[in-house]
Amino acid sequence: MNFFEHQDRARQNTQQLIGLFSLSIAVMIMAIYIATLFLFRMAPRIWWHPGLFLYVTGITIIAIAVGSLYKIACLREGGSVIAQELGGRLLLPDTADEQGRQLLNIVEEMAIASGISVPEVYLLERETSINAFAAGFTPNDAVIGVTRGTLQHLSRDELQGVIGHEFSHILNGDMRLNLRLVGLLHGILFIYLTGELLWRIRGSSREDKGLPLWAFGLALMAIGGIGLLCGRMIKAAVSRQREFLADASAVQFTRNPNGLTGVFQKLQKMDSRLISPAAEAASHMFFGNALNPSFWENMFSTHPPLAERIRRVGGLNVRNLAAMPSRNQMRTSSQESLTMGFAGGDNATPEQIVNQVGSVTPEHFAHAQALLSQLPESLRLGVREQQSAMAIALALALDTENLQIQERQIAWLREVQPADLVEKTLELSSEISQLDPSIRLPLVDLAVSVLRQNSAKECQSLCKCVHGLVIATGSLSQWHFVLQLILWHRLQPSINPTSATTVEFTAIEQIWPDSLLVLSALAHVGHSQPDAITYAFRSGVFRLLKAGEQEKPETPVTCNFTELKKSIERLRLATPKLKQAIVDACAHTVLLDNKVTPSEADLLRAIAMTLDCPIPPFLNPQRSVSKQKQSSPKRS
């Protein structure tokens, strides 16, 4: 399955989850009804009392709904809520120790290789076991949590395997399902917590009037235990196969099954359990089993046995892996000729583009490592510090080809920003202008990981400032549109953390005009002759779903960047199946002439990224990312 099929499967699993959740509620209603009969000494004289049953049903549903809705509301801010509940501390580049810096390096490499925003990383400092998790609603707002024990006991290759496993959950749509699972099952747990509260109240009721209140609370705890068991069963049903898939993806990402196997072997001798009381609710999110072993846990474990995971990873495509070049060979090759694009360069096909969405190949991973290791020192340090990260974002908006326009931009910038920030922007702009344009998008993502620590107001202010610099040019270029689109999209988790993307469009008819507009924009970027533009546009249109049933214009539709942004935002709300058709149509439009220009690559990737369909970098051996010949220190 490709990225879109995994996303669609995750949506189907959500529907199954709701069905299993409803079944669990029905079981709990019957259990509470029977307990109530005994409480009021109606059994065994009468077993069916419609009024009482309706009353119990209403109260139970309300209690579960309140518990679930409360938790769902708490989780609207995304995976950071889970990380903080587990005792996680946000790991920042400027405060991380050597182990933390190595972790951040690996996360940055994986993010650049896969084309997603660099996730926030939380360190579970008090947890000495080996474990990790990924949480969030989309790849754009994902967070990764890692225990201190993971950093202490694993080598770099092993840690890389764990992070690759978590990136699979990010890219395959598992996180959204997992967060929904936490929210829904909290309502069932609410029954148990209510029973525990009643049990602590040492009954004021008299024995001859029925069961004491504490006894009823004990019954609710038992019934809540049934719900807890149902929750474990649901999590096991949803999670087990996903763990196998994540293991396989981690091997594919890193081309190193020994790294992941080494982690499993250490887990056989060591521990993956967490001491945090919040581990129960999030147990299905973790790399390994986060709960204390018990009879029920062994029966309904959210994770497959370690021996089975070792067996599957050990036998995973051994021949294919053996035929591939080593990781050192790939990294050396990438350092000699850093590139931006898909494996195969200009020979890439639209099918390859669609299949590589949401995936990481060893070539892309080696490319990301080499790219990051050869960044100039000023930029490497700049993306780790708040002011410098802001300066990088502003520097990317400066016009480096027309000095008169740049002077106008700088004059405007001096009016709205402090002098030290303006000087930093000019300094870093000089560094960025020496780099190949293909490095600009990765540089945005590296800077965003620090910019997200700003307040919502500061993030909005930065976006407005970049927009002001663009306005100062007198016209909106294709790169400036890409920069604003990506920057705004990447900063959305900080600007509006409670906004969630939901599916609103399920048929191509609903987004047909938006699809035509996006294809028109790509056709104009890649071609200059009217006939070539029209041919590329219509080639893409005929790849859309039910194209034969829709009205198709003879020539590309007229659009501007404002309309294009609105259309892309609407396409974000489409189903994964529709997004796949859109990305496929975009790829056919771009690759009609078997060439991918830098402008086409930037716009295509920006469109796909905004649709939450991350595209890895283009690999093209003809293009060098860095014009600088100086070497840089190797990353830890």
C-alpha cells in the first residue's frame, strides 16, 4: 500500500473503532443495569424493568460522553498534550545535551528526507526504560517523545531505527487514529473513576435498605474494569498490525535491519515499561509495551511479541537489502553531488512521485544527512536560535537578483523590525545567496522547528512581515508564493493549535474547479509556449477521477496566487483517494516533458505538503545543492 491507501485504511479503522466502542458501551450498560437491579433488590424478582433500563442507559451514555468529549477537547491541541501528560519536556537545540542533540539530528534528517515539518521532540526525563511514541493529527503537527533510557542505552543506528519506526506512524495516518482512541476510551475509563470515588466514600447507606454506596462504587469499578478490558481489546485490534508495518517501514527508511533488531534484543533483557500513570491511556502509541505485564496485558497486548518482531525484521527483504549500496556509499555519493528530487532525476515518472509520497528511501535519507552536514556554520547554528531563525525566514523573502528591489525591501524592513534583526537578516541573506535554490525548502523546515516556540501572535507577526517584504517587491514571484504558503502552513500548529483538518469533500465534483486551477498554475510554471502550457494542463486534467464526466476547458483557467492559495486550502479537506488523484494529475502535468525545473519542483512539493501529502526531495545528479567547497564537521 502507498501513503494514500494507508491514510484511507486509517479512516476505515476509525469507523471500525466507533463500532467497537459502541459495542463496549452496550456491554457496560447491561452490566450497570444488572448491578442496579441488585442494588435496589429487584433481582431475582424482576429482571426486566423498561423504565430503569432507559434511566441507566441515559445516565451511562451521558457519563461516557462527558468523559470522552472532555478528553477529546483536551487533545485538540495535538500530540503535545500527550507528551506533557507523560511528563515530557520539550527538547530545544540550544539547551539539549550531547544525547539530546544526537536525537534532534536524527529527527531533522528523517524529516528532511521525508518532506515533513521537523516534529517537536519531547524527552521523558524520568523514564529510564527504552521506549518512544509519535502523536499528532497530521504530519504537520506531529510530536515525537523519547524516554531518557532510550538515549542512554541505544547506539545511533538503534536510535535511528526507533525514530524511523515512529516516522512510519506519522506518515501512515496512525497518529490521528491513536489520538481518537485516547479520547473515546477515556469515557469508558470515566466509569471506573466514578466507581473508585464512590468506593472511597465509606457508605452512609444502611444494609437493610440496599447495598452500601461503597459497594455500588465497587461494582462500578468492576464494570469499569470491563470497559478497561474492552478498551485493551480495541487498542490491540487497532495497533498490532500497525506495529509490524512501522517496523518494516523503519528498515526501508534506514536500510539497516540490524539497528531495529538490536533494539528488540535489548528490550528482551531490559524494560520498556513507563512509570507515568498516563501510560495506560497512551499505551497503544508506544514503540514497545509501556504497561506492567499481567495476564490481561499478555492476552490483549497492544504490541506483538518481541520474538515475532525480531523474526519479521530479520527476514525482511534480505535479498533486496543486500543488493543495495551501503549507507556509507550512499552518503559519500550524496556528499559529492548533493541533489534535490526523486531517485532517477529527470527520468522520474508520475507513478514514482505518487508512490514516494509519505515514504523515505535510503537515498533520500543519505541525501538529507549530507545536506545538513554541509550547511555553513552560520546557518547550522542559525536554525537553532530564535532570532536567527526569524532572520532566515525574512532573508528567504529578499530579492537577491534585483538590488533596487532588495534595497526597497530592506528600507521597509528597517521601519518595522529592530535594527539587530535587520542586520542579522542581511548577514544570513548573504550566506543563503551562495547556496543552490534547492536548499531553500529544507532551510524553511529547519527554521520552523524553532519558530514554533514563539507565541501565536509572534508567528502571525512573522508571516505578516514576510508578506510585507513580498509586497515591497511590487510583484509576487512563484518562489515568494511557495515561501508564504509553506511558512503559513508549517506555523499553523502554533498560530491555531485547536484547528483540525476534517474531510469535507468526498467527490471530485466538489473540488473540480480547484483542481483545474492548481493544474493551470503548474502548467504555466513549467512551460513558456501557449501550446505546451495547454498540452501539459490537459494531460493533467485527464488524470483526475471521472475526468470524462466533467466539463473540461480547452485552455488553462486564468488564476492568480490568491485564488491558488484558496483552492489549495479547499483541496486539503478532500479524502485521501481524491488527494492521490490530484497529486497524480500534478505529477503528470510537471513531468510531461520528462524534466523537472527548480520552480516546478518547489511548487509541486509545496502544493503536496500543504495537502499533508509529504513529498521527499527530488534527486537530480545534474544539480549541486551547495556552491561552497568548504567541508563541514560530521553531525553526531
